[in-house]
Amino acid sequence: MDFELSDEQVMLRDTVRDVLTKTYDIETLRAVTDTPLGWSRDVWGSLAEIGLLGLVFDEAHGGFGAGPEELAAVMGEFGATLAPEPFLDSVVVPGLLVERSDADEALKAEFLGALASGERLAAFAHLEQGDRWPSFAVATSAADGTVTGTKPLVPHGDCADVFVVSARDADGTVGLYLVEADADGVSRTAYRTHDRRRGAQVRFEAAPATRLGGDAAAVVADVQRTEQSAQCAEAVGAMTRSLNLTVEYLKSRKQFGVPLAAFQALAHRAADMYVALELASSMNLYLTAALSEGSADDVTASRAKLQICRSGRLIGQEAVQMHGGIGVTAEYPVGHYVSRLTAIAHTLGDANAHLTELSSHLREWDMVTVG
């Protein structure tokens, strides 16, 4: 595998970087995330204009057919800038669920075209009370063309125009259903998360729904692996920026007349941060490569996510500690990066959940002996 980005991937990354870095410094980020929407429709329009919203969709559905490498390059820039636009939650995840389902091609083209143009926003309503990765209860029921149930954790469900809902039919099969946000029987309560993002609890009371094919368990698992990879790439971008901010601070801040970087203990701690970043970056590449080759499974995703969780925690804590008091102020970016890394580390399984998942597969592997 070539670990360097191609010319086209570099151009994509730099284009996204240009759009996001021109918009977001810490003051602008705080101002935008303090609005009721929590992100900028102007930036969203710019992302639609450069074709980013259709990046991962098939060309037949109005997209560019890009793979995991391109998605990772883009998400790294979202992580580095902390851009709050719901690219992953409102476009990539619900769009791929519909595209990879057994739905009618005409429905797919209409749905994905609206997402790619920025005309509509979607959200995946899946998690329910008591769910713990990797198992999901899916107690929401589907019957007679309607769905009934409560989804308390719907990322960016507050601004969605349509929901992709997981529900169980009378035979116990988990399927995916399209439900319009303004349909009868749909109500939602918006909330704000600690990393300044938005979500909603959504209730469905016999809400009219369109089923997307048959058993969707495999489709959900497949898309969640892609989501894991995208979040790992976002985390690597956030970790990289956190390390850079810390190194810059150590070089510029003086104590006893010399830069903090001159103190050996702090230099060693910064080196540990760099090692943790390299481990996270390598595991992110590992997962991205596996997805590209079609060999990714839950074990592969858990290996990557476990390292992302561990590295993110170490880098975040050290970044705050070495900045001192300024590291936890709202006016300085480091604390915001730590908050975002923490949120990613608790999405689709935390470190303990992924360690447990990996441990459950120990008997499947051959014993390695040295002799």
C-alpha cells in the first residue's frame, strides 16, 4: 500500500482545508457553535459547491464514488479545524445506509441527489436506551407502513429533514425505514453535547415510513465500520493539531527566562505525545487500507478504535497539563480539542468496549511460541 496521498487526494484535502481554515478560528468556532443551529449554512453551501457532500456516493447517484482514503483525508481536516458542520452525521452515514440497502434505484437517486446538493439533511435514528456497543436492542417496531419507538441519541437529529430509522418488524427482522421529519407522529427534543455539537431525542408514534429493502443488519454493521474509520481520521486530525499547539506553546512560553521546551521533562512528555500520535495515525491507516481492500471486520475496526481512544486520552490530557490554566479556558482551542476527542472516544464503543471485543476473539487466533 502507498501511504502517501495521490495528487488528487492532496488536492481534495487542500481544498477542504482552505474552506474550513478560512472560516474557523477559535472565536468564530465559539460564535457559530453558540447559535441555535450550531453550524454555518454558508460553510455548508461552500462544501456543496465543491462537491464534497456527494464525495462517497456512487457516480450513478450524483456522487464521485470516492473511497475510504478520500473520506479519511477530508475527516482529518474536520478534526484539525473542529468544524461543526454535520458532514458525517447528516450526509455520509445516512446516505451510505440508503445506498447500500436494497431500496429501489429511483428512490436512492432522489435521496442521495438531495443530500449531495445540500438541499436536504438526513440523520440515522438507531441508538436506543440501554444500548451498548456492539449490541443494539432495536426495540422500535414497524407495522403497516409505520414505525413506533423512541431514539434518544440521534446525532444532528435536530436539523434533519428526513430520518433513516432502524426498526424491527413482526418477524423480528431489523430493517431500515425512511421517515420524514415533519410527518405526523414525529416529535423531537433537541439538545447540545459537551463538544458543542447538536443532537435530538426523536419519538415516532405510528409515523408513516418507507421500508428500504429487507434485513438491514449487515448494512448497518458495514456502514458503522466506515463511520468508525471516518471518526478515527477526524481524531487523528484533532490530535495532530493538539500536539502542534502544545509544541508551539512550549517554544514560546518562558519560565525562569528560558522557553518551557528547554526543560527536559516537558520535552520527554511532548515526545510521548508524538509517539501516541504516530500509533494512532498508523492504526487509522490500517483500518482505512482494510476498508479499501474489502477485508475490514469488527476486529480490525476495534484494533484501530482502541488505539485512537488511548492516544486521544494521553494527548488530550498532556496538552491541557502542559498549557497550564489556559488549557481549560473556553477562549483557547486546546480544551475544545480534548472535548471532541472525548466524544469520539465514546461513540460506537469506548476503549473498554473495544478491548472486550478484541478479548472475545482470543481463542480464534493461533498461539505464537518462541523456541
